Amino acid sequence: MRSNALSVEEYISQIPEEKQEEFQLLRSVIRDNLPNGFIEEMNCGMIGYVVPHSIYPNGYHCDPKLPLPFMNLAAQKNFIALYHMGIYASPELLKWFTNEFQKYIKLKPDMGKSCIRFKNTKQIPYILIGELTKKIQINEWINMYELNLKR
């Protein structure tokens, strides 16, 4: 859900009760594994994990007023979505993730370019999401972003 919430707490309060437990657990896994420097804030109507302007003053190229996005977490109508920009920027990371995913869930992941959709919230591979979250340190993400931006 793209929300007008001004805070993460307000966003979470708008999530339907039937998705609350899994959403909160997924958020906890991300926060527990998020590398130093990234911060959690509202970003593009979702919960965002971003590189703050204090670390990367240039911000996001599409709108430099916004911090550089890394991950977003959203409760959509029919699924919970995790947007991981590293999966979009790094073919090696995408390959690692899709291979590992099938070790946890015997299905292919339901994915878009950077989006991982969890329609069955009882089948969220929390351990794998924790591993994915900590795979890229903040300086690695900035370098990866800038390299892809130049292409």
C-alpha cells in the first residue's frame, strides 16, 4: 500500500490485522540485519531503508531531495512486498537469492525487477531475508548505485 503516513508507526497502524504479525516480524528481521549507516524512514509511501543525505548528499538521482533508497517494505492488498535495489543492480546477488530461496521454499520466488512478493505470508523465508539484508554494506551499495547510474 502506498501510504500518506508521515511515520513508520502510522504506516504500520494502517496495515490490516491479518498481515500485522508477519509484517512486523519481517520488519524486525530487516532491522536486526541492516548494516550500519542505513536508516529506517518513510520513503515513497512505504517503509524505506535508505542512505541518509548525511552520508550520501547527492540523494536519489530521480529526486535528489530524497535519500538514496536501498530497501522498501510494503503491505499491498494481496501480498507483502520487499523491494531490494541490490537485487536489481547486481545480477550476482539476484542469482544467489533465487538459488537460496528454493532451499527455503520449494517454489520460485514471485519477483519483479527489485520486488519480492510474499502472497502466502506463512511462507516468508525470514532467515534468508536476514542474510539478504546484510549482504551489502552501505559503501558497497553507494558504489554499486553509482556504477549502475553511469551505465
